[in-house]
Amino acid sequence: MQLDHLSPTRLAALVLALALATPAARALELASADSDATGATLSAPPAFPDTAHVPNGCHLSTLTFLTKLLAQFPQESGEPLVIAMHNDAGARWNHTVAVFSWRGQTWCRDEYFGVFALDCSFSQKPAGGRLATKVQVALDRHAKSVLHGSTANPLNPPPTDLSNEQKIQDVTAAARMVPFSATVYWVHSGKQNIPVAFFRPNSRQIAVYEPLHGTCLAECSLSDDAKVVSLVATKLGYHVDGVRAEVVSPAATLVASSR
């Protein structure tokens, strides 16, 4: 397991390397317009708004969006992109958006502000840091236009503290929203019992969601999910005394757990 590649998608206090196994980008100039499931022609891509939001859930939202988009429009391609956001007070944090093709052009999709064009062809979009910078500027501009001059700052940083009850609710919601089979685990750390959601985006990758740190990703060959969760929790700074899975039905509500 390459824990040196582990990274929260929104960085709270950790500086770790992000490792994403994403499909190769394919530039397609489509001769005809795309249609939705009903056959209606779409001039802009669907945003597939989330039915629920969780703190630091941008990467979960992005994965869910891309899964829906590429299932309905398999001729397109896309991948998550981590950008560095900041607000008027100078606070900075990492944020994940989707960058994807739509009829040969480059588009982006944000968890809260939907889809917006990047004004370049998908085959000629910038690479690396230049792409991230272009998306940061475009998202800031798009978010402010969506708010129509509101004084509210659309780029508020994620929370730094949550009650245990809120963490439980958020982890349960995250486990239900991702388009993968997910399991809720309890990480026992001293007198704390910390809930996290574990899932595998693909056969080579693991993901762990924890509300204050976001979604942690790693390339991993271990098949022992509980062991993986323990290693991730240790990397996040917790002293791990034990890990156990929580059996959750779709209608269940988690309550505070004790050892």
C-alpha cells in the first residue's frame, strides 16, 4: 500500500500527495448534439445536482457526477481535478471539481455551482498547474455570477470542528451518496469513536471519507479493508486502538458508538 500517495481532497492540516487513477482523456469532436435519457437535445451538459451535501464532500460529489455523466454519455471523458481555493480573508484549502469533455469543448462542474465552460477545446486544454489556475479563476467568476452580486462569499473554507453526532450523520450520508459499495467503520482512538466511510473507486484504489479531512485516496493492493482504514486513520494523525465495521441498512440511522 503506497501511503505516501495518500491525500485529503480538502487539506486541513495535512500536506500529502494526491494519487488519482483516472481514465485517459479523449478529445472527441462530435458531429451531432448530445441528448439526455429522454432524447431531448442538450446544448450544455447536465450538472446532476447532489441530493445531499457533506462537509469536505467535494471529491465524493465529483466522483458521483462523473459516474453519472459517463454512464449516460460514454462518448465523453473526464476526471477529478484538485485546485487551491482562497477567500477574501486569505484562507486557502484544496477543492475538487470535475474537468470533462462536452462536444469537443472543456467544461467543469462544481459541487455547489454546477457546470461552466472553460472556453477551450478538450484536446488543447492546458495541463498541470496551468489547468488548475485556469479552473480556479473560472470557478471564482462563475460562482459570483451565480450569486448575482450577493455579499455572501461563495468560497468559504470547510469547517474545522464538528460534533460527534454531526460526524455520524455526515459519514452515513457520504456512504449512501457515493456510486460505489461503501462501508461505515468506527475508528477507536482512546475515548473517541470516530466514524469514517470506506469504499473502493476501482480495483487498484481505496478511499476513506472523514468529515474534517475530506476524502483520502491511495493506490492499494491490500484486501483487508479494516487494516486499510487503520492505516489511513494513523496517517491522519489518530492513535488507533481498533477498527470495526458498522452494518448499516439504507434506512438506518447511526447513533454514537461505544466500545
